[in-house]
Amino acid sequence: MGFGSVVVVKPASLALEEYLNNNGYAVIDGGLATELERHGANLNDPLWSATCLIHSPQLIRRVHLDYLEAGADIIITASYQATIQGFEAKGLSTQESETLLNRSVEIALEARDIYYGSHVEFSCDSTGNGRAHKQRPVLVAASVGSYGAYLADGSDGDYGKAVTLSTLKDFHRRRVHVLAESGADLIAFETIPNKLEAQAYSELLEEENINIPAWFSFNSKDGLNVVSGDSLLECTSIAEKSEKVLAVGINCTPPRFIDGLIQTIKKVTAKPILVYPNSGETYDPDCKEWVQSTGSTGVLDEDFVSYVNRWREVGASLFGGCCRTTPNTIRAIKKMLSKGSAAISQTQPPY
């Protein structure tokens, strides 16, 4: 069978809500830093995973590809701890720092292109001409970590009275603008620890006229509030009021808390809810290690994934993993969600 001209159908830069309308759910990737370490990276540095943008970008690309092969629909860039201020503290210029921010997105886009290039499906029409179709569209989310991530001191959102709304907006402003213009499909404001930082992000989205969608993702240590102690209801309300925030949820939180947190979020928003918990272990900022302690035992992949259907039942529609989760975790999540969707479609009456 011969093929004529090949037409490569590239995915559009889909808005997040369009993606969910088309698919019903989406799978986010898993832990980045812990996977980089597994590939040999030394992240004992204030820049954490962002140090690989300088020293080993090929490892970042490799991890992105591993997650795409595992079935991730959304890959998150290595910019969580990449800040202009952090790079400048390492002796880089402002221009070099902004280049590295852009590079974090470029690496993810390169991984997506490589994945597409190796996963082309061919079909042939009645005249014998061929057409190449891409598989599922993949979105690239530019990660923005908190001010506390830059501090790298385990402050958990308790920044003190000296850090005001203006302080946080000034800190994040240029990074948010650069990432919004980088070619990413959306911005992921991750591990938001308090109400003040959520408000700063919300105002920056308006003030900088950010024209790509965003999500807000909070984290919790007690299953009730965000890590600073601020009310999750109040934090979610900030996301609900912003037209530029198209999804809200929880990340880097033990799986056992997610069910209740989803139900709390649902009380104040009808926006899509995303959940990408960590493995359930606790990070020790002094030792800079993940440790198991009383009440914070990590869960195995099969146990982690066993929660997913319940999370979907109570209202989540985007699922993934954070620290200490792996491509195997994401593969298992994708498989379970696919089975669940197939079962639902089989029980629906024909129209």
C-alpha cells in the first residue's frame, strides 16, 4: 500500500475546558524532581529541580517523555523552583534567568514533538493517499511555584508580616509574564500555601493581561485547610472569582486527604477540579529528604490508584501525581480511568 502526501495534523493549543469537554477527564504527569534524581540528577541545591535547566536539560526531557509514554495528557514544566531571583542568586543575569524560564517550556515542547514524531497513526483513503493523524493532544503547563519554594526553608506559607500582597506580586510578576509568553498552553500555579499568594496570582493574571488559561492548586497537611492554616474555602473562592482560572484543586498532599478536600472545593466552585497528590510521605526540609513518619506512610502505586475512581465519583476530572509518584503511577491511573470511561459508555443508552 503506497502513501501519497502526508498531512500531519498538529494539536491546537486547546483551552483546558475544551480538552475536558472532548475527553471527560485528563491525566496530569507525576513527580518530576524525584524522577530526575532516579535518572542521576543531584538536586541538593536551592534551585532544586530547576538546577537541571542549567546542568542537565536532557534529563528533564527524558522524564517528560517517560510520562508521555505512560499516558499523561498534561506535562508540567521544570519551572516550579525556577525564579529570576533564584537564578540571579547563582550569578546569572536577568536575561539569562528569563532564557532559562523559556527553556523550561521549550524542553517540554521538544518532548511533546518527539512523542508525536514516534506516535503517528496512518490511514489510507480510497485513492491510496495517506494521511497521518496524531494521537491524543498533549498540553504543556508552565509551573509557577510559591514564594516559599524560592525561600526553600520549609516556611509552609507563613511568610511573616513583612511579606505583603505587593511583595508577592512584585516577586512573581516578571516570571508569570515570561511563562505566559513562552508557548505553554496554560500556567499551573502549584502548591499554593496561603490565601495571600492566591490573591497575588489572581491580580497578576489581570494586571499582566495573561491570555492563556491557568489553574490554582493548593496543598494541605491536615485535610481541612491549606498548609498555612488558611481556609481552603476562602482560597478556592479567590480562584472561583477569576475568569482566567479554569480549574482548581489540590497537589502535593497525602492521598488520604483528597476525598474530603474535593468535597470542600465543590462547595464554592463548579470549575473543573484537579488532584495530583504526593505518595503520602513527608518532606523534611532540614534533611532535604522524603521520610515516612507516624501517619504519613507512603502508599504503593496500586493503593494510590485505588483512590482514583472515588475521586472521580466525588467530582474531580483531572488526575495525576506529585512528589514520589512515577510514570508507573501515571500509567496505572490512565488505565483505570480508561476502563471506567469504557464501562460508563457501555451502560449509556444509544441516541
